Amino acid sequence: MEPTGKRTLQVNVKMSEEDFALLKRAAEKIWPDAILSNSAIILGLAKIAARGVVHPATRKRSKSPRE
């Protein structure tokens, strides 16, 4: 029988203040009305990036009319 539910995993992240400010600005554009903790911002953006790596988009981007 497999365990159910999620497990807690502690992760320590070191980054510059500039890098965190960039992540915070990105989070504000993606989730403009959400109240997010620092860890939620990092986890949410990391999860989006991980999905993009594991399941890359198979669909090609359409060209804009100007191209």
C-alpha cells in the first residue's frame, strides 16, 4: 500500500537580493491579487519551470502577422 498525502520537505535557497526581486516581480505579474509568502513565490515559479522542462510544449508558437 502506497502512502497517501504529501510529505514535507525542507529546502534552503540562497540567492541575491536582485534575483529575489526579479522572482517577486514575476510572481506579481502571474498572480496579481494573490498574497504570497516568499517560499510560495519560489515554489510556485520553480514548479512552473519544472513542468516546462519535464513536459516541454509540443506546439510551435505561431508567427505574428508582422513576420
